[in-house]
Amino acid sequence: MIINKIMIVVRAPLRISFVGGGTDLPDFYHKHQGAVLSVTIDKYVYLVINPTPMISGISARYSITETVDHPNKLQHTRIRAALNELGIKSHIEIGSFASILSQTGLGSSASFSVALMKGLNLHKNNKKLSPKETAEAACHLELGLLSEPIGKQDQYASAIGGFNIFEFNPDESVNIKPIFLGFEVSSKLEDHLLLFFTGITRSASAVLDKQRINIDKKLKEYKEMTTMVPFFEKELLAGNIKGMAKILHKGWLLKKSLSKDISNNVIDKLYESGLKSGAWGGKILGAGGGGCLLFLAPPKNHKVIRAKILQKAKKNKLKDFQEIPVKFVQSGVEVLFNDNHTVL
Amino acid sequence: MRNYITNFLDETREVILTVEPEEIARALKILQATYERDGRIYIFGNGGSLALATHFVSDLNKTVFSQDLNRSIKKFQALRVPSNESELTAWANDIGYDMVFAGPLQNYLSDNDCVVAISSSGNSTNIIKAVEVAKLRHIPVIGLSGFDGGKLALLADAKIVVKTEKGRYDFVESIHSVILHLITSYFQDYFNHLAVKNSGK
């Protein structure tokens, strides 16, 4: 009998990563400390975990619905691994919802894992994980249990929330350094920022898997990417948007040199058109190969940039191309609904 | 007389410099994150600190938004713990003074909330008990203490300490008030900024 359990709703924010992405891959940080700087945004992955005392099976609802009688029969690798790890074998329904497509470079797959580990620990043991513990649990799920060829920055970004620098140490520990930005600068940065979904989705694992193989040959580039983090932080604290944009641009060029799959002809054309219409700098978000394009540009140029880049996207038949307005948020993973106050 | 006055003012100036701006920044982040997720802010203290707590509750709930109180934006939800004298004395008389904050807090506290604990010594048993309730549930704690910071400075996530010799309640409480007004002022400016920005669009 598990009728005392109730529904739990968790949400975890997506993130924009500014500099250092890629240095959170174990193949790099095992040799040299990695570092990234990112911020969470007002777009979320929502997860509902519902105990089903009258139905013994397991349901997972995401882009499809799966109903099975044992976790091992689930196609969804992360839900399967998480349920097995926590010893949940039956009587559960898990549904995920988001306002942004997956595989857009905003870290949504890690946000899903973060919400999942936060929620399932509450469901199973009424165990409240701290933001840091949640990030660790999500990393354990993805990099440990599933051996996904990905990095650790997104799990930390989504669990902790706000502007942060994360440093990845060879011993697997992570230093979390929050950047306390006043509303003036934060709001100014929002006003300069343009985010476009290219209409091209890609699996981060596929891009990162190829990038990973090359790491030993590109150590110099990766190290340079980590050194950009403190420079970016300095410009960020000073509110120097143009300075930040220049660093983004430099970082994007460097990142493109890591693997030929990070950019492509279409992405390059879109990016060029943004710069030509008055953006100071920008980058592709996430692993690359598609996803979202970020620009920092003076607000007076936004109208022209929008028009030009949309024209370019149409020309390249990117039918899902669109702008995504974003605001920064300070809160990381959060339990929106959990009525169970009984056990502690 | 003049000497006495200038000495006090000089000392106040010296003491105020012991406050770490970084810890206030941390507190602002916690409050903003709580606001974003619709959480509640529970504030408490003993004696003079209770007066500060009550004052801060009204500043967060009303003063922050007072330039535009009618606008239908989400506001802070700050509450003093316990909420009234009946509840305070009921816990004190029936259970014990140690439980006047932890008792009610245990009842109200949910996952999205945060806690502001004010204690000059940082060691008041009832304050520490309440902070432990919050910590056990991973609820972020903003601690305002004085002297050497006490246990509160060890437990809190944002450790705001007014460093003085033991017993200087006058300085500690005065500067706590300055810090709480700084927080009020920050959010007042922030929400005014948002209002101007949104009206321009």
C-alpha cells in the first residue's frame, strides 16, 4: 500500500552558456581544470511524478507515452536508469512538459535529469536533495550510469540557478562560484541579447562524441577557452556588453576549430548575417551543429538583425526558425508542488 | 557631550565596515530566487530583533512596491514568525521558549520558501532551533548576527555579520536595520526599473 504518497511537480530552468563550454567534458577536465560561465533563463522543463496506487505498472509520458510493467522495458534511458537506481519498480507515472523543444542547445536534457532526480528522491524516500546534491545525482545518472559522452555544466547550471562560474576538477569535484550581478547590469544584458532557434535540432551526444575524440590534439584550444572565463566575468561585472560580445565571438571561432561538426554552412551564414547587421558578437549555444544562436547587439540594431537573419533563414528553408525572448532567473531546480509534510 | 556623540558615530562608522558586501549579495539572490518561485519569506528574532523582523516584513510586502501599489504584479510574501502574541505565548507557555520560532516554522515551511533569522549574538537557542528546521529541509537561510557571528553565521547560507565586541547590541541592531533597508531599497529600485522598462515597450 502506497496510498499516502502524493503527486509531486518539479521544474528546472534551462541555461545559456557564455564561455568555456566543452571544458566540462571528462576527457578534458581529467587532465586540466575546466571552467564555464552560464546563466539560467525563464524557460523550464516541468516534471510531474504521480504515484498510481491502483495501477501497478509504470507510465512515462514525454514526446510519446510508454506503459510497461517493469522499468527495464522502458525505452527512455534516463527514466529507466533513474528508476532502477532508486529501486522504484512499480506504481508510478512520470510526465515531462516544456515550452522549448529539446536539442536546442539550451541544456534541456540536463534540466530534465535534474528535475527527475530531485523529484524521484522526494517520491521514493521523501529525501530533499540540496541543489548541489541534485546536480551530482543528475551527473551520476547521465555520465555515470548511462556513460553518455557529455559534460557536467548543464546539470550544475540548472540545479543551482542564476549567474555562475563552475570549475571542474580532475577529482570530479566541482567548484561553484556564484556571480552576484545587480539588476542594472542583468537587465542591460537582457536588453542587448538576441536568441534565435535555428530550426535545426541535433543530439548533443553525437556532436560531443566526435569532439571528445579530438581533445588530446586540441588541449591548447580547450585551455584557452577556460582562460576566457575570468575575462568574461570581469566584463560582465563591469556591464561592458561590447567586451562580452568580443569574447563570445573569439570563443565561438575557437570552438569551431575543435571539430568540423560544431558549425556548418547554414549556421555560419546566419551568424555572419547577424554580425553584418550590427551585432557585436555571438555564438551557437550548446554542443553545436544546430540549436540556438545567441547575439549581443545594441538594442537599436535589433530590428534590422531580426529582419536580416529571418530572411536568411527563409532562404535556407529553416521553417522552424524563430526568436526566443528570454529573461534571466536566479532560482535553480524547485519543487512547485509537494503536499507531503509528514516525514522528515 | 559632543565627544560622546562623535565617539559613538565614529565607532558606528568603523563597525559598519566589517559587513561583507558579498554576503548581502548572497542574501539578495536568495530573496529574488524565492520571489521567482512564489515562495514565502519567514522572518524572526528576539526582542529588538523581533522589532526589526516586523519592520522588515512590512517593508518587503509594502514599501518595496509603494510607488506602484495598485499595479497587479506579484509581490513579496514575507511573514513574521510567529505571526502574533497569542501564538508566541502559547508556544512559550505550553512547550517552552526554545520552540517559539521552530514550532510555527515547522508548520508553515514548504520547499520554495526561505528564512531570515536575526540574532545579535547568533546563539539564541530558539533562533538556532528554527534555523536547524530550515536547514534540514534545505531551505535557504539568511542570517543576520553580530559579535563573532555565533552559530547562526556557521549555519546560514548568507552569513551577514556585524563584527563587534560581545554585548554591543546597540551597534549590531542599528546596522542590521541599515542592511535590511539596503535590501528594501534594492528591490524598490529593481521593481521600479522593471516598471519603467515594461511601460516603454
